Amino acid sequence: MAQRCKKLGISCVEWQSRRPPDAAAVVLVTPESAVGEEFATFLNRLRATRQLDRIIIDECHIVLNRQYTFRKQMQQLGKLVAVETQMVMLTATLPPSEEDELFRRMHFERGQVRMFRAPTARSNIAYRVVRVEKERKRQEVEATVLAMVQQKVRKYKSGKIVVYGNSVPKVKGLAEKLKCHAYHHHAVGKASMLGEFMGGKQRVIVATSALGMGVDVPDIR
């Protein structure tokens, strides 16, 4: 996002509590910092000087995250309504059945919310399901995944591949066999891993859901 803004000539910075970016047009902030006292003070100062236009929460379905041990500050983003400014919530995956719960957590009245919907189908994305019998051993499942990744690497001479795992041990195990980085919340050197992946030095990465929010990789295969 910062790079895209820079190309368009829009001043955009990442939030740093020690250096509040009062002059920036766009400020990027993590959920953890967004609910902190320093950021609240910053927002109130902008509001008082009429410099705060709106707050945008991308991937707003994260507010409904029910894994209390994973980035629990996500569930506290409703605090931002105290600033009393326009809020824009963006998501492509929130089902209508969860809308009321999102509004409740964000302290919105449904009648005050204006909804805009657009098609989420992407012509360049396809789903493929490989059914695995419950009786098959984990090693066989891993072998299937490894074979699929290796086949894709051979088929596509460029582009990148992300393999997601639902636990850190699985991610580490697959990454070791694929000889690539294992990206997870507690991994050391995450920025370096992501930099090598984005730059094309590493075409494959294995990760938990920690790799996803705020990451835009246009050449994923």
C-alpha cells in the first residue's frame, strides 16, 4: 500500500508512536497500535484540527476473530468509534449472517450503515479440491502437497506459491521439505523472509495465517 501511494504521489507512512506523522495524507497502522493510547491521542489531535477525514479498516472481518490468543486487539477495534469520524469497513469474505455481529462489535446502528456490494468473483482464480481419506497418514498428505507444489514450480517459470498450514509444526515441517522459509507469528526474521519472497529470491513460502493481512503479491500462482 505504501509503495502504491508513493507511485501516485500520495504521502503515506507507517505509524510510529515516537514520530507521529501529522503531515501524512495516509497513515498505515496495525490493529495492535490502533487501539493504543498513543494512536488515540494522535486521532484526537487530528480531529481537533479538522485534519481527520476518515478511518478505514481493511479486511474488517478480522474484528470477528474468535481465536482469543491470536492478535486479540482485533476485537477491540470498536474503540475507534469514539473519535466520531466517518468509518469505512472493507471485506470480501464477510457473510451476511455475520453483519449484525460486526455492527455490534463496532458499536454501529444498522440504520446508520450504508452498504456497497460488488462481485467478488475473480476470473484469474480457480478452486481445486483434493479429497484425502481420513485413514491416510500425515506423511501421505504431506507427500501430496509436496508433489503439487513441485509440479506448479515446474509448470510456471515465474510467479510465486504460498502454502498455508493450520499449525506452526506443520508449517515448519513442510518448509523444511520444500527448502523454503517457514513464516509464522513467532518466526525470527519475518521481514527478511517476506522481502526475499516479494523480491523473487524465494518463489515458495509456507505460512500460517500470519502471512496475509496487508500483503499484496500480484504474481501468486
